[in-house]
Amino acid sequence: MSKSNFIFVTGGVTSSLGKGIVASSLGNLFKSRGYSTTILKLDPYLNVDPGTLNPYEHGECYVTKDGAETDLDLGHYERFLNIPTSQLNNVTTGSIYKSVIERERKGDFLGKTVQVIPHITDEIKRRILLLETQKKFQIIIVEIGGTVGDIESLPYIEALRQFKFERKNDVAVIHLTLLPFLSSTGELKTKPTQHSVKTMLQSGVQPDIIVCRTEHTLNDSVKQKIALFCNVDYNSVIESINAETIYEVPLLMLQQKLDAVVAEKLGIQKINRINNVIWKKRLKKFKDAEKELTIAIIGKYVELKDSYKSIYESLIHASAFLGKGILIKWIHSEKINSRNIANQMRDCHGVIIAPGFGGRGIDGKLIAVKYIRENNIPFLGICLGMQVAVIEFFRNVCGYKTAHSVEMNTETKYPIIDLMKTQIEVVDKGGTMRLGTYVCKLDKNSKCYDAYQNEYIEERHRHRYELNNDYAEQLVSHGMDLVGYHEDLNLVEIIEVKNHPWFVGVQFHPEYQSSFIQPHPLFTSFINASLLNK
Ligand code: GLN
């Protein structure tokens, strides 16, 4: 396969319209029709990657197999397409400038003035084309972050204009907009969409397809109006109505033939048949399931649910697979104390303690995990969640009352969680954690082995601290099993507590590897244990 087809997705009117979900849904449809598909996210901010961003800024930082810290939309791409992405799938303005400036320092521009056009736009186009040079993808979807008209987005829109000019029929452009509903007149308004398309036209880009986010069905006259004033075919005006779940969006887009319209623009003569039987069955099971289970997620960023996007979605995948509806109870770790914990946990059938960094909220997590351990509530501790479980056990079961993680207390006498040796010399914060996929060996006699049914597993990491092996024997002799480890690095990756129905802590992030079609075994296993706890 030499040439790929490119579908650009831009956004207008407001942010947060769900470009990522539309891009993922379209990718899902092409993939279900047998086209090899991938999605690239272009982020117009100056951070080199989101790894150093506070989750309150843009939500969770997603990690790819090859260890790139990326935008959370890549999580959607993987969950909808059931394929891994890589560092090539996320580009930020920061990373574009970084490479252009590095080349300038080397003298690569031979004395020329380095400018946004052509040097930055060339670099944007080069990054887009890198996915094509892999010769793996028939369809490459490119989601441009931000909203058309933003100053920061301009170089991307200009790069898109050039790309469309250079590759003509290999390119289709979808513009996602919002149709506000005026309740006083009972009307959907098209003017913001018209203005948004005009803004694109000022930059020389005519969208081929308009996808309209709306809370009400579009009638014919609204569609005709948008077609006429935005210069697109009538059948290229697609409604994107609020759905019950994001996993319904591919089917809603299919009903309106979004993929067929795009294929036609790309000159694909006869589109392949679709095979989405499993997806449809899974969705039905999910929608039919009664909410019979309450799972708590404890974290310090719960005000912004996107901070735990992949964990939330992994629970949905397990729920759809098992046909058991889940109610999620978000608990702020700073609001937990020893007086209210019993009440907080009263209706919870299972609890997850989320990943995180720094000391804020750590005491609440320690109180919670003690209660969970002593009261036999199924527990999944992820990364920091696992570390907290180890600290609590070491303090309250092994008796080292002042033990802590060096991350929270550099002076602790009993550093049960310690900085990894490879991290000691590390000074820079960006991209320097233990990142990406590592192999983990499981003990056959463990809950995790029962879940994975495999002795060797691969999971993605993002951390600097680890369980301190100096105390491994004490932990084990008091009833904590160290059931997963990295053989060469001699690192403990999974702990379980004996004499507890299901208490698992993992140093890695299983939530990065769950998809709607293929739920993660740890999550399904955790939900099954929580069902038994009803
Ligand atoms: N802050 C902890 C560490 O760096 C945990 C990180 C995480 O939860 N992702 O080891």
C-alpha cells in the first residue's frame, strides 16, 4: 500500500463538541469495513507533550505502548478501533517548534530565515506524512485540536490547506460544529455554523462535510440551509445528536452514512461491507443492563472526571461485556476521614484507588484502603493506588507506623516505596518517567493469573517510584503476596493480599489497554468479584 487517504476533522463554534468521538467513530466504521485505519491528533499547545500537565488542564495523560505521553483522545482511538497507537499519533505545537528549532541550531536551514510558513507548516505536514510512510494505513484520520479561528490553530489550518492542495482527491475535510437550540422560538440556529465555515474559508479551506452537534433532530430545511450557505452537498450535512453512550455514536454516524459520504469524497468507488456484529451486540447488552453495582473511584482530581477517563471507560467495557450495569461513585480523597469512611463505603461493592502524583489527598486514601482491606471489599489499586495499599499494609499489618513513600516524605525512616534506581539522576520532568510497555511475569497461584490466564503479560507504565525490595520479606511474611514482577529489573509490579476476596494492586496502568470490544481481564475480574460482594 503506497498511498493513504486522509480525513481531517476540524472543530468550530465551541470546544468540547466531541471531535475525538466523531474521529474515533468514523475510524471505527472504516476499520469495521476492513480498511486499515489510524488516527492522528494535532494539539495546538506549546507543551512538548501533555506529560507535565496537571490533569485539571486537559484531563488524563494517556500513554502509548512505546511510552509516549499523549492526549486523552488517543485513548478513545484505541478503545474504538481496538488497535494500538504510538508516539506518531500525537503531535503538539511544542514538539513541532522543538524539532524546527533543533534543526535551526544545527544549521540545517542554510542561513534562511526560519518562519511559521513554510518551516512550521512543513514540519506539520511531515509529521502527518510519517504515518503514511509506515505503509500500513489505507485511512489516516487527522483530528485538529482546538476551534477554527483560534490563533494557535492557524498554522494547522494552513498546513491543511496546503495538504489538500497537494494531495487533492486523497483528502476529505469534516467540520464539526454546534447547532444551538433557542427554546424561546423552538429553533435550531445555523448562523454560528455559517460563521465557522466562513472562518475556514478565510484560510482557504472548504469543508466537504459538516457534522452538526445538536440536542434536537435536524429537519430538512435546516439541513438545506446549512448545505446552501456552507457550500456542501445536502447529504454531507450530518446530524450528531446526543447519545446515551459514546459507543453508540459509530452506529448513529453509520445510519447517516457518514463513512459512505467520506468514501465518495475520497474516490473510493465501492465501499466494503461492514462487519460490526459484536459491537452492536455489546452495545445492546450495555444498554439493557440494569445498574446493579456501585463502584467507587477514589482520587484527588474527581472534580474533573476526564482525569480518570481510561479507568471510567474500562469499567464501561467490563460492564458491557458482562451485561452488568455499574453506577460510579466518585470520592474525593481529601474528603475522606476516619469518621466518615464507613459511611462513604456503605453502598460500594468494589473500590478503585486511582493513580496520581504528590501528597495531596494521600491520608484519605490510606484511611480508605485500611477500611477496604479490613472489610473485605474488592479492591483495585492502580499505580499510586497500589503504592498506597503497600504503605498501609506495611504500616498497619507489619507495624512500621511511620513508613511512607519517598515521594511524600523524603525523610521517612522506612521508605517502603522508593525512587527507582534509574530515576536517581533524572532532573528533567518531561518524558523521563518509566514509560510504556514492560513484560511482567505472574505467579500461577494468584488472582491475576486467574484473570489473565497467561504467565507473561505486557502492561504500560508511568511512574518514578516502586515497591522497595528491602522490605519484600516482611510484606510476604505478613500476608501480602508479590505476584507479578519484572524479571530483569527485579521490580515488583503486582501485589495481592491473602485472605481477602479480591485485593489487587498494580504498578502499571491496565486502563490503557481496554477497548469496547476487548475489555481488560483485570477489570472484568474485579467486577466479577464486586458482584460476589453484593
Ligand atoms: N506518583 C507515583 C510514582 O511516580 C505514581 C504514579 C502514577 O500513579 N501514575 O511512582
